[in-house]
Amino acid sequence: MDHSRHSRDNAASHSTSNQNQKPERLAGILNASLPYSPPGTRHHIHLDHDGCVSNISQSDHTSAPSDTADAHYINAQGAIVTPSLCHPHIHLDKAFLLSHPKYAHLQLQRGDFAEAMELTGQAKAMFEREDLLERGQRLIDESVAAGVTHMRAFVEVDAGVGTKCLDAGIELKQRTEREGRCTIQICAFAQLPLFSASKDDPNGDIIRSLISEAAARPEVDVLGSTPYVESSRAQMEQNIDWLIALSAEFQTHLDFHLDYNLDPTTPPFAQTLLTSLTSSNWTHQTAHTKTIALGHCTRLTLFTPDEWQSLAHQIREADLPISFVGLPTSDLFIMPHPAPANTLSRRTLDVPRLITECGLNACLGVNNIGNAFTPYGSCDPVLLACQGVGVYQAGTTDQAGLLFECVSSRAKAAIGVGGGQQQQQQEGGSGRARGLEVRSGERDLLVWAADEKVEWRTRKSVAEVVFLYDGGSGRKVVRSGGVVG
């Protein structure tokens, strides 16, 4: 089979079909249940000419307001309407490697981290524009259909792939944003060392040059790296310091894969990062407009409550816009495997506790989908929230609401969308954040299965959305007054 022709044909046909589709313009959403409203209460959500929420009025269960009966509305029929979803951390270039025909020979035999690195390295050597676009487009399509309107997409640069992944990511970003379907932040990402030796790059000169070139591109919003892949602790510190300085120079967000181990004898790097950020005056250099996301951080799961409180205090005292991103589907699968006897085998950040007990902002991310690091899962962030009920033993309605925030408002705050991170941190300490409130000015909404024919099956609360996973069926994604998914 000619895989490159297959990719070109599919990418071209998708692009053409999407360009021919115009989102249907809405005047509003009728008879909606809303988060934080009493059970049984229904509301009409009115949109202005820009597609933003202009007014919310209580409904008397009629099919349409009498003065606007000719306008186009969605009748929610009691279904819950929430803010949209967000991917705070997802790898666009490595998606669906295990299922794409081009990479069919690269299947897991052991399922451990070393094999995942090996297989992914072999796959990266085969990356071409066509299949990068095709696999990335699938991730975007399935995400938008689920209700994702914002995502931070990681694309790798290094001596092996050059800028192939970055170029494809930017092309997908521009196409998707032109269609009005989703806002995509591109994170130029150094998976390989910046200062230690890697294949075809003995001193990291090539990858640093590529990251620097990427930072100068206006389409790149974020710079990211993995300090723990460096050969020494001194080089790990170099990695962090260098990326902080580059981020300040080009005014980007920062995103670190950090402390990805469960070794109690290995000192965590979180405090080192805080020191570097503070001493560099990064927050001031970026005019308090950028954010810092820390992904994985499994070593921090060994912290005592006092150590967590100390870390949270340092973050608040330094006024650092830091969010922690839990990546449970990857963490619980890949580290370490097979587990040594009588050792800690699986840990992931306890995201709800970071919010309620430490007053930090934290959220949940899909990370990888359909590759050797995470061969299972979905592009639907709500599946993460549903799985979180068991992972975090979060079975109350308030806890369900918090889990939903972790794939919606808190995820958006983590990547700097809406400027709400400090508010999320302050509200998080009380455990009573109202991050799911549908407010005036909101332009990204999600209607949950308004077409359900059996009334009692309609999801009328956020808790029902989280507890009773719907498989992604029947959702309507409203963006700037148009139905995009």
C-alpha cells in the first residue's frame, strides 16, 4: 500500500470538506440546566452577534422566547450546558503511531519505558509531513468532537526530525484556527537533552539551535523540555536555566516535563526550578502575562503533607504562575514496568488534593494517545475525569465538579487561557471554586446530549457527566455562535 498517497488523499479531502463547512450561527441555547443552579431549574442562554453569552434568563420550559421564535436556537431540553474542554498537555506529533499503517511494524513487546523510547525513536526517523498531518488531524478532529476548544500541542525538534513536527503542527494550527474550531498553542518541545549527548548531536548544539529558531517563530506560544533526560544534575540545571532565559527573550509560556521518577534517593527538581525562576525574575520579564506548567512530577507524590505545604508556600510567596498537570493514563501505565518487588510501582499526582489542601492550580491532561508511551485512551478529556473518580476516590458531587474543572476551566488557566489562574489558586484552597459557571462573555460552550429521547437519561448535572461517561455521543460544541462539533 502507498502510505504516503493514502495520507495525502485523506489530508486533502479532510481539509477540503472542512473548508466547505460553515458553522451554523446560533442565537442561543434554550431550556438548559447550568452548573451551580438548583435541580430542575432551566435557563435560556442568549448569544450576541459575536457569539458571546450576552444574557442568561430563567426558563419557563417553553420551546423558545416569544420575541425571537424565528431565530436559530438549540433546545437543550434540560441537558446541562458547561464551558468547553481543554487539553493542557497533548503530544500532537506522536499520536496514533500504533494504529497508523505506516508504523504497523512498531508494536510493543515488553511495554516498558525503554521500549517506548526505542520504538518512538524508530518512528520519528520515518516521520514525513503527510503522516504527521494525517495523525495530527485525527487527534484534532476527535478532540473537537468531544468538546475541546483549546489545546497545548507538543511538537518535537531535534537533530533527527529537524523541524518536520514543528512545521506540521503549525500547519494544523493555522488550518484549525482558520476554520474556527479550536485554538491551538504550539509548544516547541525538546524531548532529547539540550546539553548532553544524543544521536547525531554530541553536545546538544543542534537541538538548542532548533529550539532557538522555533522560539523566534510567531506561531510558537510555548517552550518545553525534559530536564531529567540530561546526563548529570548540573546539565539538568543548565537545561532549566537556558530555557527560562530563552522564554523570557521571546515572551513564551514555559512547560517542563519534571521529576518523572519514584526514587526517594533522587532529590526533586521542583525547588531548583523555583529558585531559577525567582533569581531570573522571569515573571517580571514576561510582564506577568505567561504561565508555567509542570507535567508528570511523580517524584513529588513521595512528599509529606508538610513538604507539599512548603512548596505551595514558596510558589505563592514568589507569585509564580505555576500549574501542575497530572497525566494519569501515562503515569499509571509506563512507570516502572515491570515493577520491582516490594517497591512503589505506580504513582500519579493527586490533583484534587493539590487544589483543595494546598491551594494550587492543577489539572488533568491526556498526554499521549495510541503510542508506545500510552497505547490506550481517548482524545476525550472527560474520560480522564471519569477515571479520576476511581483513581482519586472522588465520589461526591463536589468532587465530580472539581474533576470536571480539571479538564475545563483549570486546564485553560494552566495554559494561560482567560487569565484566571490566580483566581483558580485562591478558590482552590477552599475547595469551592466556581470555574464551571457559564458567565456573560463566554464564547465556548458544550451542550450535553440535548437530543436524548428518554428524559431521565438526560445528563442534567456535572456530576452525571463525570460519573456516567457518555462515550462522547450527542454533544454539541458551540464556539463563537457556531456549532463546530
